[in-house]
Amino acid sequence: MTGQALILCATRLEMAVFLERHPVRRVGDAAPHFPVYAGADQSWDLALSGPGGFNAARALTACLERCRPKFILHTGIAGVFAGTGVNLGDAAVAATDTYVHTGVDLRPDSDRHGSSMRLDPLPFDLIPEQGRTRQGIYDLDADLAASCFRVLDRHLGCRVIQGPFITVSAITGSLEKADALIQTFSPVMESMEGAAAAHVAALYRVPMVEIRAASNRVGERDKTRWDVQGAVHTVADICDILLEKGFDP
């Protein structure tokens, strides 16, 4: 692994179009079963972590133990929330990423089925001196996110917005649950890996930006209404533009 940029993505499906465009060579495994590829010009590496937060944390830790890239581009497809103005195939840059299952559930039983889903903060920092991690909130590199947003806003052929993301352990399965998440977190997108990757990046002090393409509406389980292929093409365009145009992380 020699690239200045490390692209981290959960699955090969999400990077399929990008890999069709770029010759790569396999340079090893971030962890067993999770391959790492190097671009032809050796300016970037791509790690496929496998889905979910545990896989993302494991793969990214293995990568950062071997090398320290200038920055991490965490990307892939994601569910988009209603009311954001983002259509399927559009993109969003994360300002923060919150793992919604972090905290202490001290609320009375009568409150647990209400609209609020937020837990009370933990009594300790998950990352030393980062108090917002007590609520599962990870503050991503603001300058890097702003720089990526500006580049993509000019060059990506779809809408791009910036806002808070959330990370879940289980994909939201109903519109009612999606509405409750909106009321509590006001999120733009939902994934299963973002906060885990942000946690590891923070521990190793490597800047990370998270940029995802919308493949479905959060809570919509009818997959005939999804657009995975459109989102996968957007993911490839995101990577191409950021690697080609350059920016100051």
C-alpha cells in the first residue's frame, strides 16, 4: 500500500463501475477476505471492508497499521432520508456521522415508544477528549469535507449536498421508523459503516471524508423502487473527480 489516498468501501458491487474504469492490482488483504487494490499510478489504494461497522473497523485498522495515507475517502451507496431534496443517484458529503445505538437508555418506559430515539450520553468518551463521542457523534474533518463538496458541486453531474449522516446496525425497515430518525437526528443519509470508520480514523489521526450516493429512500423496502446501478455510477464519478481534480485535504 503506497497511495496517498485510501478509498474505503464495503462491497465490490459499490465499486464495480469504478473498477471497470481503472486497472488495479491486488496488493494484499486488509484483513482475511477483505482485499486491497492499488491504482495503476500508485496514488491511491482501495480497501473493500465487507458490510457493517465491525468489518469496516477491522479492515481500516489493518490498513492504517500498514501505512498512513494522506486522507481516507469512505464511500459507497446509502439510503437517503425524505425532505433532504436528494434524489436517487444524487450524492451527499457527511458533516458528522452518528452511531445511533451509542448511549445509555435511562428514559421511562412511557417515553420509549415516542418520536424521540436519542439515548442519554455515556459517562465516558469513546475517543479521549472528544466529548461528543459519548453520544456516538463523530466530527469529520471539516476542511476536507468542505473542499470535497466544492469540487463535487462544480464537477459532479448530479446534486450534491452536505449534512449529518447516521450509522445503524440494522437497515431501517419502515417509513415510521425513518420518520422517528428524522425527528431525532435530522440526517441526510443512513449507512452501516460510517461511524465505525470515523472512529478508527480519529484514533489514528488520519483525516477522513465520507461521501455517499443515494440508492434508495430510507424505510422503503420495495427494491423495485431503488436505483442501485445509478448510485454505483455516481460512486465511480465521485472517486474519479476527487482523484483527478485534486483538492487540499
